[in-house]
Amino acid sequence: MNETSVAMYFSQDLLSGRVAFLTAAGSGIGREGALALARCGALVVVTDRDADLAAGTADEIVARGGVATAHELDVTDDHAIRAAIGAAVAEHGRLDILHSHAGLQVQGCLEEVAVEDLDASWALNVRSHFVAARCVVGQMKKQGGGTVIITASNSGVQYDREMIAYATTKHAAVAMTRQMAADYARYNIRFNALCPGFVDTPFNAGFELQMGGRKALESYVSNAIPMGRWGYADEIANAIVFLASDMSNYMTGHALVMDGGECI
């Protein structure tokens, strides 16, 4: 784990008074993003498909002096997304930040990926972000603005061999984010895509299988990524804070790639 802390770079009141709603924030990048937003003063609504993981993230935020609530949420359930976001707005009176982070990684080329797996990839990597964003824009328009961060991937700006479902849906997520940014800039609502590369979390299981095991994946990271290492989840969390805060006020429709130079 990287020893640097978001507190080294951002003030603790940077996001004071703001309400953030996060999906898939129970582990990995989502969890580190939740902790980072809370350290900067945001009230964080933590959701995850796993209720215990969501509670664990929220409990750690509270233990560190922050404010958070935890809720179980399956983002493939449209009604559940609408209800959860509606409840957050009703309870807190506003919603300033959406980090829609849930995703799915399915390995394989055209002949190997079942249609059902492509549908599942689309549901999580594109559709869930569309539904969540659609649920927040009305409130953000009413309050005069907000920021939406959609997790895509550096696979959304390049093409991974034998990862057709993943690369296709991540490109779609970037395109959708840019389209929403163009449509809602006049309402002071910013949309940006977060595009991490290889961060050492369980989410890489698909790439690990596709590459032939952990040793092969580690060899790829060491040799094919110019910086020669994994990214750290808290490094990506720093980017989440940046995109959520006024520091990125003139940035919208951007795909922020953090991948150690892999896509160069």
C-alpha cells in the first residue's frame, strides 16, 4: 500500500458541506475514494452490493471523524438506484457528488464471450451509470450544479487483446460521459470519466485469467507499463477528490487516465 495520504495534498474542508453518493464503495478504489472524500469534509453515502463491505467503509469513515451512512445497493436494479438516491436527497437536502463506480470485467474474444456476458457487462459498465446519472441531474439542476464521476478504465481509451466485452463497454462509458458533459455544462453539472489502469485489487481477476495467471500479470505490469508498477488505490482516490472538488471546475467531458503510461 502506498504510504502517501490524501491529507498531504488536500485540505480537510475542501468538500465541507457537500454530499457524495458512491456506488461499489465497499472495497478497492471505491472504498479509498469514499475515505478520501470524507477526509476532505464530504458527507458520504456509501453503497455496495455487499452490505457488510459498505458498512465497513462507513464505519471506518466515522472512526476517523467523518460522516457517512451505508446502504446495500444492487446497481443493476433500476428501482433500487432511484430509491437510494431519492432517499439520500430527502435525508440530506442535496446531492453534490456522484461517483458511479460499479463495474464488471469479463475476459475473452468474440468467440469466447457469451451474449449473456456481454449483456451483463453492459448492465454494469454502462447502463448502471446512465441510470444513476439520470437520477441525480434533476437535483443538481435545482441546486445550481454538481459533479458526476463515472469510472471507466484506460481500456476505454485503448484496446485490450481478448477483452471484447470489457473494452467495448468501457469505450461506451467514456463516450456517454462526454455526451452528458456536453448536454449539461450549461447547468453547471460536470461529468468526467475516471480511467484507471492496473491497480492491485481483486477486480483484475479477468485480466489475470486471460493472461495465464498471477505471475504472467505481474510480468506484464513490470514490463509493459512504462512506470513498471501497479497503481495504488489511494493514488486513484486523489484523482477522485480532484474531480469532485472545485479544483477541476473548468474540466468536463474529460477521460482522466491514470495508468502509469500503459496507454501511451
